[in-house]
Amino acid sequence: MLLETKTKKLQDKNIASVENLPSFVTKTLDKMNENAATLRYLATGRSYADLKFSTRISAQSLGHIIPETCWAIYETLAVAPQYLKFPATAIEWIEIANVFETKWQFSHCLGAVDGKHVAISPPPDSGSYFYNYKGFHSLVLMAIANANYEFIYVHLGTNGCVSDGGVIACTSFYKMLKQGNLNLPEDTPEGFPFVFVGDEAFALREDFLKPFNSRLLNDQRRIFNDRLSRARRVVENTFGILVARFGVLKSRICLNPENIDDVVMACCVLHNFLRIKTSQQYTPQGSLDVEDPETHILETGLRPDGANIAALARGHTRNASTEAKRVRDLYTNYFNNDGKCRGKTK
């Protein structure tokens, strides 16, 4: 694994005795060892008790060092605009939409939205507060991905017992979306609004499209669902890469919720950093979804799996507004006519 390779290189520099070195050098080496321990923890998910043997740092000290280093990683990389940037202007949103249209043939798509339950060890006396529908305790990681498998928004903190349809309502993204404060582009001259896409766990809105119910499909709606799936699966693939590379997300995270937030957010921003800086190493062949442009046959890339990561449950059918239904029908008509994929009719 890429992270483990980098960690080993860092640790190899700390093998020599440092007893006779100047204090500023030993402090530097100590910090390198702490950084290496943090990267190894994120990459493997090994317990502090296990890591103390390879890092020569006590489990108690690791309990302070690793969350603090994760916080520092997030703060350092997130402030760099290219590593975790939430669009602030209509132009930035349009840039995202253009890539979605080019890569996945979904017009005016601003991002693919999804969430995952991340397994945790519940705090004392928390009862069923974090207990989810899958039968384990969790915090929910909500995310928006762009067409390049990079996160543009992440939110962790909603307790697992919250109904999955209500999870997104707890995020600052959704609150700003409902209030009209995201600086989204104006509708196109043809009347198409720019939209986010998600699966059945979410509510249909005029700015947030979801599939038609499988029991109410005809040929036209199947084509719409297929096109939406092409765009939405990007976030599934992004989660798959994240979980495959950061083993801590495959295990039950036994920290307090505040420290879990630092750990998971560090994983997300490191994911973006590695996608941008070392994409061929970080996401080698087989990691990403690949679709044949002629046959449209999909070779599926990585997907999140394991007993300690779970998808959001399908939401209950909600009464969508007339305008939300009109927008979905507008896209359905477009994908069946002017916006039809060449070589694919159903």
C-alpha cells in the first residue's frame, strides 16, 4: 500500500541511535516518528496497543499524538484550495458540471452525494444513540464527490440512529442548499436547473435528483435512471477507494467522537491529496470505474465493503413537489431525445 510504503521510509530514518544528537534534531526525528505512526494507523487501522511495538511510542501517548496529528493534517491540507475545496462561485460550480458532462454524460451535474455508516465504539452511557439499522454503532460520513473521484464536501458527526433520510438534513451543505445560499449557477437558457444527484435514500428536489421508483418504470424512466446512475456511481467509487486505502475505516474506531472526526477528516483530505499528487500510484488500474465508450459495458472499480462500513438505507417514499417532478421529467425527456447517449437506446 502507498501509505505503508511512505510510512516505512519515514520509520527507517529513525532506526539509528539519537542519544548523542542535538536536541533540535531529536525533536525533528520524534515528530517524524509521530507522523509515521499516524500514517500507519490510518493505513492499517491497527490498535494503539499493537502500534506501540513498531513505533516505540506508548499506547497512551499514541492516544494523544494520532488525533492531534490527524487534526494538523486536515488543517494543513484543507486550507490549500486544491485539496478540499467547496465551490464558492457559480463559475466554480460550472467547472464541476462541465467535467461531469464530459466524463459521465450527465448535463448540469454539480456533484454526486452519498453517505456511509462508519463503525465506532460507542461512548459510555450512550445507549442506542449511535445504533444504526445494520445493528452496529456508527457515525455517518456524508460526502459530495466531483467527476474526478475527489471530495468537494465531507461531513461527519450525525449519530447512527438518525433516520437515513434525515442524515443529510444535519449537514451545512443541505441547509445552505434549501436556503439558496450556495451561489449555484442560474438555469440554462433551455430551462435546465443545475442539480446534485443521489440515490433512493434522499428526497427528490428541483435541485437534487434521485432515481424513479423501480416499480414505476417505463423505457424512458429506465434510461433516466441509467444516466443518473452513471453520474452517481462516482461517489460510490470514491468511497470504495477511500476505504480500500485507509484501513482504519474497515475497523471499528475505538476513540471518542471528537477524535473520530479528526481521523476520518484526515483520511478524506489525504485521499484528495493523493488523487491529485500521485494518482497512478494511489488509484492504479482496476481502482476506477471504466466504461467502454461504444458498448457502454462497465468495468466496476473499487466499492466500500466490510462489516464496519454500511450504506444508507433507502428512504421512505416522500411527496415531492410538483416542481421537483417537473425537473426530473425534463431531464428524462432530454436523455431520451437530444441528450441520448450514442449507441445506447435502452
